[in-house]
Amino acid sequence: MKFIDLKVREEICEVLKRQGIVKPTQVQERVIPATRSGKDLIVQAKTGTGKTLAFLLPTIERTKNVPAAQVLIIAPTRELATQISKVAQTICKVTGLENILISGGKDIFAEKNKLRRTPQIIIGTPGRLLDHLRRGTIQLKSVNKIVIDEADELLKLGFIEDVENLLRETSADRQLILCSATMPVRIRQLAAEFMKKPQEILIDTKVVTLENIKQVVVKISPDKKFTQLVKILQEESPYLAIIFCGRKETTSQLALELAKKKFAVDELHGDLTQQQRNFVLKKFRDAELQILVATDIAARGLDIEGVTHIISYDVPRDVETYIHRIGRTGRAGEQGTAITFVTPNDTERLVKIERGIKKQISVSKTTSTKPRHQARGK
């Protein structure tokens, strides 16, 4: 099946083709026709299954080119909102529609000026959207198509009440699409209050396909983690590597220690301003950095080409976070390596992760992969 078979406009199919996107994913095959029907949808699918295009393509195609906000897309983090906005912009260039990104860390007055142009599509984070609502600089009464992306992450970050307040400001005659990797009780409650007989689409929630990623566990004592990390980085010579830590304090300290070892490294966590985050991410995308040390929240929604290695310095809290982390590599058909450090206290978490992905991860004292990725100057 191709996108044209899903009745996606030919000129949009050409744009996707130029980006190397020809065959729709399973979630796109099911969500695109369902969205076009106008029904409320609950889409349960994991990170990396193609949800963004699944809801963007039919939503944008059904948006009229008139000066009124019609689409609202709510994301949990600035990075994910930015990623969605970039994809939307590509499609909007074909349709003549305008989208605006509303998120913390940006100039609110610049956003206010853009809102005066009455863009048809608004993409943003809950806090900043509510800020504009209270200032009277945004009007949502005409919005009749809403997407809540990564609803479970919004719940974890404490944004669900903000989302509910935003929904109450939109048109009563609306289509609501709720995307979530998991469906906690609180998310079900939100769906029950704001959705009308939603159609539920469940995509591969029990089968995780990570065929292009070599997964390795390194069992190690806490006091030897840094030494082993340096050894791995020197042996593997990753083109681009993301190292995930559980706490921002660990992120900062680890980045500092790696810099002392002459690695091209920087940090990404919630204490950075949006301007600082953008600066770090640009350097990483441009391969001016070899290593990015990040927390899970800060790295949410990252989609960067060329990431060859993911290293979990701290074991992720659950299987969803594990899948999100290692899904940053092995993209677009490329091979990737995911290395997880496991201390004796982490054994239970590892067991839960292996159950979740239905695979026993190889345990190794060495992590060398052949052929090696080309080394970069440090």
C-alpha cells in the first residue's frame, strides 16, 4: 500500500516521496482513514510507529484555507511540539495553510504577533497555550479538530488539568484524537468526559520491533560505570551518541567529566532555557558534538539523523522509556547500537524491560560492534 491508496493528495505524496517516505506504517494505514471520517479516536501506539504523519495528513487536508484557527495539537514537551511543527510546515507549504508553534522558552510577544495573522493550525505545549488564553491573545472557539499527543506523558508531567481547560475553550462540535502509548485510568477519564463514542485503534502494543538495533546489557558496579563508559566511547567511536541519565544532576556531572576527557560533549535537561536547548541541539544535529548527555524529559521527541549509539547510563524506569530511548537510533533503515548499564540494584527493572519487549537482551562485558562507525575528531 502507498499513501495515494489512502487518498492522500498527490502533491503531498510527492513531498513525502522526496523525503524517502513511500510506504505508510501500520498506524498510518488505520488512523488516516479513521481521522478522515471525523470520528473521535483513541490511538494507542508506541513511540516511533509514525503517529505524527498519521494524524497530521488527514487533519491538515480537512482544514479550510480561511482566517480562523481550526486545528489544535497539544504536546507534552517543547521538543516534541517543535518536531510536529516542522512536519506540519512541510505539508502546509503544499496546502497554503499556516501553522504556528506556541511553546515555553520562546518570545511570547513574537508569538502574539503571529497569532494576529490567525493561523489555521496551532501546535503547542499546555502551559504556554494557557498563558495566551489568559492574556486573550489566542482564540480557540473555532477549533474543531484537536490532537492530544503522548497523553500519558502529559499525565506524568502534571499537565492533564491544563489540557482539560484548553479543551473546554474549543468548539463543542469537534473531533478529538487522543494518542498515547499507554492508557492509565486518568487518561480514560479524560476520554470519557470529552469524547463522543470514540473509535479505538490499538497498534502493536505487545510486539516491539527493534530489528535494526543491537541491544546489549553491561552488568557493572556503580563505581565502575564512568570508567566503562569512557572505554566504550573510545572503542566504539560513535558518530553521534546520546547518553541517558535518570537525573539532571547526573547529566551535568557526566557531561563535565567527559569534557575533561576531551570528548565533544554537551548536556540537555530541563534546567536549560529554550534558547540553550536549541543551541545544543543544533550543534548535535550539525555533528559539532559527538555526544549528547540527556534526561528523558529533555530528549522527548528528538528525531536526529545519524545517531549510531544510545547508552543508558542509568536504567530507564519502565519499558516505554527504554523503547523511547533506543528508538533514537536505528532509524530510516540504518543500524544502531543500544547499550544499557545494569548495576545489581537494577536487576528487577531489567527483567520488566525484557518482558515488555519480549526479548532477553544480550549480556556482555565488551560492546564492540563490527564494522566500527567512522571516528570523528574530538
